[in-house]
Amino acid sequence: MEDLPVEVIGKILSKLGAVRDVVLASATCRKWLEAWRNHMHSLSFNSNDWPVYHDRLPGRLEIIITQIIFQTLGLRCLSIVMDDDDEFSAAPVIAWLLYTRNSLSELCYNIRTTPNVNVLERCGRHKLEILTLAHNFIAGVEPSYMKFPQLRSLSLSYVSISALDLSLLLVVCPKLEVLRLVNNDISISDAHSSLELVSSSLKDVYIEDMRMDKVMLMADNIEKLHLKDSTFEWFLLVGKGGLRILEIDDVCAFHFDFGENTENLEVVDVSNFTILWAEFYRMISRAQNLRKLRLWCVEFEDEVVALETIAICFLRLRYLSLSYDLRDTMLHYGFQARSLSYDLRDIVLHYGFPRQSPLKNVVVLELGWTKINDLFIEWLSMLVERCPRLEKLIIYGALSRVVAHEECNVLARFTSSVVELMRIYSHVDVVFSFD
């Protein structure tokens, strides 16, 4: 250890993450102390890392953080995440930002201050590449003054900002590739009643817990879009057709418009969603290169045959994930029946399971239920039969905490059926996951 250069020791200390561990390690000897002060590149202050943080008043924490930061040189990564109940003074926080901004390439900032600290103003026009902001107030974004020429990733969580300022913020980040918006308070005005996000460099967009009437995302080079726990009246995506991954989770939208941006889709992952099959098919019908399709707890309102369309139109599909839900005598998820008075096999055959077009390239099949019954057994058998190249079968299930007698009988029949199925398809790797 004595032969290690101080630069190497500095990199080791940078990997420790939590400041408490770094401070203890730096007390090993003078060489390690020198490495901490001159060659360490990463510091993380997190109130969850060390219970002592909770026992200190904010004023005392300000002094501790100030002393530690001011003993370092050339910090590249700084993370300060404090409890929501702690409120710091603005002066020491500004001092931390001013001291480190010339060298910082990554900043994670989650601090409540009085008054609010304008992080964009303090860190703009420097080397920052990754910026994560939470519980902050952003106002008065000025494109001619605030510039982030190197910023590649921006994450805003629980931030108060106007729709106009958010749009302008993208303007001052010409190299931005990753944008994450989580549960932000976005205000609109009469002049700007919708949210417009325009960036020619964006590749990855994640939006969670957003409530907006109209959102227009104009990103020529976007490759991945993930929408979660959000409500939109209208969502419009304008690009040049580079979208490869589309994820929609628990989103309510009256109208989606993806235009010509679905031609290169490779992954479509939709869960907890209600839509007309015809509209959904229009969204993804151009995706001739689709490799993975996941429809989990998706309810199609128009009760049309879906699986045959999937087998015919998406010939390169390799990963298929489907969940099944039986509620109030309705078989949801695109394979629906208004009455269960029919023979179960007739229902399965009629709604999406004609024994015709095989899913010939599917190698991984995921199936799940929320309430098991004999129809799932039929469904499972027929789907496996339609996948001649299947290599792996994953079965997800939900069981009641108190299993009723009938449910035990169904599980017994299900187990016997799966055992028989595994004998027939012995080359298939079967995995079970129960909640």
C-alpha cells in the first residue's frame, strides 16, 4: 500500500461514495490525507448514509460540509442530498457551488434553502455535464446569459418551473441527450398554455407524474421515450423516425400522435393502460423491426382479435410479454369475451388464438395473471404451441394471502398441465415467479 501513488489512492477514495467513509479512510496516514485533499474527485453528502446527520442542526451541517469541501481540490462529482425537513442558509450553499463550479462535471443537488439558490446561474457556462436538481425553484431562464455548453444529462424532480422556462432551459443546453422530468410543478400562462420541449440533441426522455393538457416534444434524434404515471389531453412527438424504445406505464392520454416516428421501434413496453386496439395498432404498425413487445395489464376497449395481427405484422418479434386479467366476467387485454357461458376453449380460439400464423421467431415468452383460472391453462398451452423456436418461458402469478379451496384446485390443475407441457417441450427453460 505504501507504494501506491497518491493519484491512485485518490481514485480509490473517490469510489467510496459516502463522505463519512472517505473521512475515516483519509485518517489512515498522511499520504491518504494528501490523496483526499488533492486527488479525490467525488464527494457525496447524503443524510441517509449516516444517522449522525439527523442529529445535527442545519447550521452545524453547513459548517461540516463547508470544511470538508474546502479541503479538497478539483472536485469533479459532488452530490448533496439532505432530508426535506432540513433547510439550509443560502450563503454557504452558494459558497460550495462557487468553489467547485470550475472543475465540476457532475452535480446532484437536493437541498432546501432560504432564500432559494439559483443553481443554473451559479453553475452555468462551465464544465458541467450531468445535473440533477430536486426541490428547487427555477425562474427567469435567460438564453443569452445562462449557458450549459457541455451538459449531456438533466434531471429535474419536484422542481417548480414555468412551461416557458422549461422550454428555454433546453435551448441553453445544446448538447443535452438525456432529460428526466419527475413530479415537477410546471405552471402555464395564457400565452403558453402548452408545454413545448424542443431539442435537436435529445436521445432519451423520461417523464413521470406530469399533468398537462398538451405536450409537444420535438426531438429529431430521440431514441427512447418513457412515460409514467402521467395524464395528457394530447401528446405529440415530432422527430425524424429514430425512436427505438417506447415505454408507457400507467398513463392516461386522450390522444397520442407519434407521426412517422415508430418505423424503427425495436421495443414497445406498455403496462396499466387502456386504449382501443385499432388506435394502438396504428401507433406501432410501422415498426417492422419490432423485437420486444410487452403488454402488461393493458385493456383494449374494442374487443378485437390481436394476436393474429401481431404474428403476421411483426415477423422479427423475439420477446413477447402478455398478462391476463379476468374481472367481472370480462377477459381483458385484447382477448375479451362478454360472457363466459361459452366453452372456454371456444373463447380462447375465437379471441386471438386461431391456430394459424405462428410466432415463429419468439424465443422468450412471458405470461402472467392477476387471478388464476382454467382459462389461463388453455391460454398458456396454445401460446407455447404457436412459438416453435421458444427457448424460455416465464410465468408470473398472483396468489391470495388466504388461498381458497377452489383456487387450490385450479393451481393443482395448472401444475399438472405445466408438468405435461414441460414433458412435451423439454428444450424450453421454464421459470416461475409468484407474488
